[in-house]
Amino acid sequence: MKNVNINLDSIEKVREFVDTISKFKADFDITSGTKDIDAKSILGFLTLDLSKPMNLTIHDSDETDQILEAIKPFTVE
């Protein structure tokens, strides 16, 4: 399991992010405050505050390195 902070401050970025991670077989979860959603669900993002960074959990995957490279534009320190 790998945790990464991401920033998706517009619905356009959410769409791009979901399109990017949907190419992978891994399971992903987003945690924002007390809410957890499936990161491949655009509708789930509509329940979150997009103005704040969120935590992405990448569940065990053989593709973790490729996933981290693909989502680099969305990550924050």
C-alpha cells in the first residue's frame, strides 16, 4: 500500500486524474477529511472539498512505480 497527497482543484483535473488511474488494475481510495471514496468514481469526487489536498491510497499493485509516474502532475508534497 502506498499513500500520496494529491491536489485536484477543478472538475477538469478530477476527470483527467480518473482517466489516468482507470488505465490501471489497482484499487485506489481517496481520503479527504472524514470521507473516503473510490478514486475511480467521478461522482464520488463531487462529495469532496476540491480546494484542499487529498490523500490517495494505492492498494498493493505490481504497477505502483508506473502509477506514481502517471499521477505525478497531480501530486503535492
